[in-house]
Amino acid sequence: MKTREFNYFLPDHLIAQKPCAVRSQSRLLHYSRNNQAISHVKFSDITNLLKPGDLLVFNNTRVIPARMYGVKETGGKVEILVERLTGEQQCLAHIRASKSPKAGTKLTLSNSEKQLQFTVTVTGRENDLFVLSSESETSMAAIIESIGHMPLPPYISRGDTAEDFSRYQTVYADTPGAVAAPTAGLHFDDELLLSLSQKGIDFAYVTLHVGAGTFQPVRCEDIYDHQMHSEYICVPQQTVDKCMQVRQNGGRVIAVGTTSVRSLEAASQKGRLQCFTGETDIFIYPGYEFKSIDALITNFHLPESTLLMLISAFAGKDEIKRCYEQAVAEEYRFFSYGDAMFIS
């Protein structure tokens, strides 16, 4: 299967640069797999599309302010994007600089607005990532929280603002570790969650710490040659129990976002959903047989991305192409701060 089969035309002006003024007032494209019908509503109308007894599975990861700026000892500027914390004093990170720093290089990181600075050392490499170690008693997590910027995706052509610290975060986020938001969840606000709960819709949670690799296009000509990046997930027993009970009662397990899909499906590789904590590099593309989800809420994804391949596996490649063509024609807003789809 060729990567180019997952390409589509998207005008630049449809790439959302800012969040919708009210989370739940984004637009929602509903695609029904039963009759292949497409309809257009507000995201808050999801209450009318869900049924009592359904279960929404959310990713409760919390985005850390993973982008930092600093200088090398030579004075050369560096931009750091933390990929993941690997210990109290260490992390793996992408580093952008005029010349890649070697092991032993000290970097002074600062935030001029907060008048804070810290020194970290490059202690090695792991493939394309650099190993950074804190030079002080201050933990790497504390350094990031003190001086970091929200790691907005590369297609958002502006710097982060104070608003992004709350809006590039779900309202239920509580487990720090992601460097990108699980964006389908950005449309839910407290009022909508209360309305859904009152209707008899239950909630469950998984954790997947989204890495920067989520924005990388598939560069292989053939998708089967693509090596998926690895991410940490946790699917607790309580979530497993809720999913099994809902299906026994005739309800639907509805994943909120592709990260929830990957978590549930990774925890189902032995044939049925089981609690699981660890790493996953599961790559879902057309031909995959889903084991644990019945419906999916998701944003609109980048051309030739693994996320577009995942939803194509769930709804059909040709049908997703038709949905995206209509979304472009209707001028939906795309990507992280954009509008959403409900595939039922």
C-alpha cells in the first residue's frame, strides 16, 4: 500500500492557528459507517449522537511545556523539544542548532520573561535524540515547568501565548508527560462533560504520552516499510472492566482520539482487552481488525500521516477521502486546534 494513497489537498488557510473561542462550539462532521451518510453539526451536538450506556474513553495525559530555548558555551543558539522524561535528572530531546552539540556540551536554558536560567549537559545520543542531564539538584521536570514553552505543532505559525497553556490541554488532563495534545479531547469542556454524564454516558481513562513523532509524515514509499515511533501507555484494570461491561450491556466503546484507539488496541494484542502498562509502537493501517472500539471521535489529520492511516483503517480509505474532501469544501478547520469528526 503506497503512502501517496493517503494524500489530499488542503488549502493553507484551513489549518487552524488558534483554538475555537468556546471548546464545544467547534464543528463536527459525523460519518455513519452503517449507511455511509455524512452530516454537519456543532461539537456540542455530540450529546444527540451518543446513547445512554455508551462509554467514552479519554486519554488523560497532560502536555508539558516541552519547548525550551538557550545557548551553547560558544554562544550559538539552541532550541530544544523534549521528547520524554527518562529519569529525575534526564530527558531525551530533539535539538535544533546550527551545529549539533557533542557529548559534554553544556547548554544554558533560560526564559527571559521569568528571568530564570538553568544549565544542562548533553551526555549522549539515542538515534536522532539527544540525552540531556540536569546540572543542578533541580529535576528535569521542574526545569521544564519553570522555563518551558507549550510545544505547539510545526504547522502553527506563531509563538505560544498564555492562552495556549490552558487551551492546548484537555480539561481532564492529570498525568504529565505528553509533548503534544490528544487533540480530540480539546473539544470537551466541563459543561459538556456534565451534560453527557447526566444523559447516562460513562467515562473511562487511558494514558498515552504523545510524542513529537505524531507529527512526522510517513517518508517511505510503501507504508509497510514505516517504523512506528514508540510511546508510553497505561490501560488500567478499571478501564478494561468498564469496556467489557459496556459491551456486555449492548453499549459502545467510543475512543476519544487516535491515542485512545492506539492504547486500547495495543492492550488487546493477545485477543482481548487486558490492563497494560509499557511501551507501544502499534501501527494501525487499512486491513487491521479492531478488537476494542466501536466508534471514534477524532480531529482532521495531516496528509500521509499514520493517524490518517489509522482512521482509514476504521472507516475505509475511500470513505475517509470522501469525508475529507467534503470537509475541505465546507471549510472545516484542520489539525490540532481545528474541528472534529465522529465516526460511528
